[in-house]
Amino acid sequence: SGQEPPSTDLITLTRHVLSDQLRLGSAATGDLTLLLNAIQLTSKFIATNVRKARLINLVGLAGETNVQGEEQKKLDVLSNDIMVNALRASGKTAVLVSEELEEAIVVEDLYKGKYCVVFDPLDGSSNIDAGVNIGTIFGIYRIRPDSDGTIDDVLRPGSEMVAAGYTMYGSSCNLVLSTGQGVNGYTLDAALGEFILTHPSITIPSRGKIYSFNEGNAMYFHPPVHAYLKSIKYPASGKPYSARYIGSMVADVHRTLLYGGIFGYPNDKKSKSGKLRLLYEAFPMAFLTEQAGGIATTGTQRILDIVPKDIHERCPVFLGSRDDVQELLKFYKDVP
Ligand code: AHM
Ligand code: MG
């Protein structure tokens, strides 16, 4: 009996990504590693602010100004500024797209690099005040070989992303990342200030027992979604599925990657294209899902095949365990 001694050989995110790059040999310049370092830093910075914000909210009923009399920035705006500043300063980016910014940022020549980052700096922000998990979602493209960095470098299918991931600010701070060779999860060790590899090679179970939809929208859902949900709630044999819906995409997808099942945000009679944003919500999560062995679809199309026309466009999302999503797809094929 007795416990294992603590590890003296920690695998940090940087070490892990570097060893990947070394394996890739000559093609790798280390630029992606440096960019991912900048992203890690923003996640740590946002994580501390998320923790502080709760305290400020608890004591800060006096209004929107802090003790210095400065206006308190909303956490999502603050997170956006943190990311824009760090990504620009990394010298590795050419184009930045944020949910918080109407227009894409084209990085000035002094700082210009060869990657484009699309991100939602703080997703699920309606959950902040309740202390529920929130997260940052990001996707990374390399600029096209002939480009100086324009909006066309990000109006490309998600399958062309070179990396994607999210950071979840929850009971622990977790960064989940894919550079196209599977999915790995890291947990922030606050004392070290490092993300440590804790979830190597995440693979979605081929079938789960959980469905994750906002069924409050059921009266707007289309027939295939109704029929599918009915089939898992009133199965001909076996147990019905459990419902879990946090309303924070990062948290709902994180659980789906680890436990399996299906997450869905369909288009419906009210939201013609659904709610979630293609570029910096659906694409990164679809990328991770596929890399973990799952499926991500709109119901009629593979999400990663969509060619975006607008940086802020929306798309329907169903993702998760292979068998579960395939079952949903049958309803899309068979139910008029
Ligand atoms: P946000 O970008 O305004 O935070 O909205 C995105 C969030 C996702 O995290 C989550 O999956 C979804 O909205 C929940 O929407 P709803 O409250 O309609 O169920
Ligand atoms: Mg969002």
C-alpha cells in the first residue's frame, strides 16, 4: 500500500508542445510554441481575473466603480483586451478575430507573424455572477503562403486550422489543446504557474449516456431534433439518457469529451442558424471533437467543412460520441 511519491518529472504544456515540434523535425520553427505560450499566459491572466471578479462582485454592490474611482471593466471586455495585447505582442500573429470585436484586427508590420487566431475571450459570460464555469475558446490558422494577413486568411474551413483549444475556468483551470495529433488536457498548477499534462490523449467514449441541449427551446426545435430527443428519453429498451446542460459551451463540451454523450445547439424556428458562432466556437470545438474520435455536425454537414462568409456567422452544432451523433444523423436523414 502507500501512496506514489510525487512526480519529479512534470510535463508542462510548453515541454509537451516542444517535444511534438521536435518530432515533426525541420518543418517546425518554434513559432507555434511561442504563440501557444502567449495563449497560456492569457489564460493564466484571465483565470486570476475571473477569481478576483467574484470577490469584487460580492463586495462591489456599490456600483460600477472600484476604490480608485476607475470604471470597472466588464470581465469579457477585460479578457478580450488581455488576449489582443498578448497575441499582438507575441510577434507571431497576423490576423485576430474576437467575439468582442466587430472587425478583425490586422496586426501591424512591426509585430506581424504568420498565424491567425480566432477566439472567444470569455464564453458563457452569463454564468459569471453565479460562479459557474466559463472559458476561453481559440482556433489557429497559418496565413496562406502568399498572404500578408487579410480577413481571407480566416474565412477558411475549420479543417484548415493548425490548432484549436479552450481553457476552462472552473474548480480547476484546464487547458485542452489539439495541434492536429490528438487532444491533450493540462491543469494549471497555480503555485508553479504552469499547465501540467493531466489528461494525455483524450478520447471520447464511442457512446455516452448524457444529452446536453437547452430544451427550454424545445417548442422551436425542428422535427428531427424532437424525434431524436424522444428516442433517448423514451428508449424502446434500456435506460433513458441523463440531461446535463450548463449553458457554458466550454463546460458542456469538456464534459462531453471526457464522459461522452451528445451536446447540441440546433438551429430552430426562432434562431435560423442556431446561436453558436462558427469561427471561434463551433470550429475549435469541432476540431477537438474530431481529434478525440468524435463527430461534429450541423445535422446536414460536417462542421469543419463549412466555408465561412462572415467572421461572426453562426451555425447549428451537434457534437460528441460517434454512435450518439450518428444516431442523431439518422433522424436528420429519415424525419422530414
Ligand atoms: P455567449 O458567447 O454570449 O457567452 O454565448 C455562448 C453560450 C455558450 O457558451 C453556450 O453553449 C450557449 O451560449 C448557451 O446558450 P443558451 O443560454 O441559449 O442555452
Ligand atoms: Mg461566446
